[in-house]
Amino acid sequence: MKLPTPLHVINEGLAFVLEVAALAVLAGWGWQSAENTVLRLLVAVAAPGAAAVLWGLFAAPKARIRVPLAGVLAVKALVFGAAAVALYGMDRPGWGLAFAGVAVANTVLATLDRQAWMHRQEEALPEGG
């Protein structure tokens, strides 16, 4: 399913907002997860830092390591799922469910759009190419 250009742009923008929001939520969760200030700071930096590194290596559009679509989706599920669970852990279950729902819808639309684009590229190749 190819998204119309305006919807494609909106969905890509939403994807970026979700990625940044996930990092912010993980940082907030990290800060709330410990009582010691040094430990709070460590977890508040390490949790989003680990998510960002994982995303950059495997799920970003210009990922360092190319993995099959299933791998990209697994990384997205892990990062977005961690953010949703973190929201739940911070006594924001409604926000966690809403975040998860929007992330799933966004990822499904982006995946279908990307697959339609790849299919069109394959059809455009000359025979034997």
C-alpha cells in the first residue's frame, strides 16, 4: 500500500517524534527508577543511550548494520515497547497504551509503504537485472 505523499510525510514526521519521545520517556524512567542521585543520572543517560545505539545500528534509515525487515521491526518493538512499559512503570498506563498504539500504527503504515516502494523498484528493473 503506497501512502499518498502528504500522508507519507506526516507518517515519517510522526516516526521521528515517536523515536525522540521514546528516548525522553526512557530518560524520565531512568531518573525515577533510583533514589541515589548518581545512580539516577547513570540510568537516565544509559537507558536512552542504549536505545539510541541499538536504533542507530539496526533500525535507522542509514543504519550501520543492515538487517532484514524482521530485525528492524524487532528493534522498533524493543525500543517502543520499553518506552510503553516505562510509562506504565511511571504510573502512566493510559499514556503507555496510547504510545504503544500510535507506535504500532505508525510502524505498520511505514512498513506497508516501504514494501510498496520496494515492489515498485523491483518492477522497474529490466528483465535479467
